[in-house]
Amino acid sequence: MKNQVLLAIEADSIASEKYQIAKDRYVLGNLSITDLSISFQERDQAKRDYISALRDFWGAYFQVRYLSLYDFDKNEKITYR
């Protein structure tokens, strides 16, 4: 899952760069509004995918923690009083 988050970060970064390039080309008149819109949608989808990957990662982390009753940050068993 960690690799999935890292890939989502990279995809988000690339989509943001691609959108910025598309926006600059549109301002110069070298790109249609349709292509700019597609780039905008891809950037937003990459951001949603990144957020979803983060949600899945932390959900799985706390699920494993709950099921194992182990605190991985403190390297100790979780006890309830």
C-alpha cells in the first residue's frame, strides 16, 4: 500500500505539471479549450486518486493495528484499561 501511495503522489505531481503546461499553451493560443479541460479533469482525478490512496493506507494501518492489538509507533502491545 505504501508503494500505491508513492505512485499516487508521483501521478498527482505529473498531472499538475501537465495541467500547468496545458494552461500555458492555452494562453499562448497553441491548445484548444477541450484539451485544456481534459488536462484539468486528469489533474483533478489524480488528486482524488491520491486522497483515496491515503485513505486506504491509513484505514489498513489502523485495521492491522486493531486486529493485532499492537502499537507500531511505540513498539508495544496495546492494552485497554
